Amino acid sequence: MAHFIKLHTTDGHEMLFNLDVVVSIDPLADGTMVQTRWGGTKVKEDIDKILSLSSPTVTATGHQLLTETDSS
């Protein structure tokens, strides 16, 4: 099953990234470069935020729906 996280591009658009196709995540001075199999995208979130988003906080099975609340 795909593992998606929501990130924001440098121009403010929301994007879903499938972590199964991410090749590398590199810190930049003003954000982070997420490199996938098909290219790279610069995002606003720092590497620590991306790491925390990638770690599941709950375990779901079957047809459970996970929702995320923004605590920032």
C-alpha cells in the first residue's frame, strides 16, 4: 500500500508524495528537495518535519481511514 504525505511546494501548492517512489530527500537553505523516480520538487517543509510526517502515529488495518490534523 502506498505511503502518502502532504507537503507544500515553494509557491504554496499542496502535493501528495508517495514515499514508495522517493529516491532522496536533501536539505536546502530555504526548504527541502524531494527527488523521486521521475524528477525533483522543492518543498517548504524541513527535513525533520518530513521525517515526522513519514512516521505513522497509529496503526490501521483493513478499511480504517486515517486523518491528519495540522498542529502548526
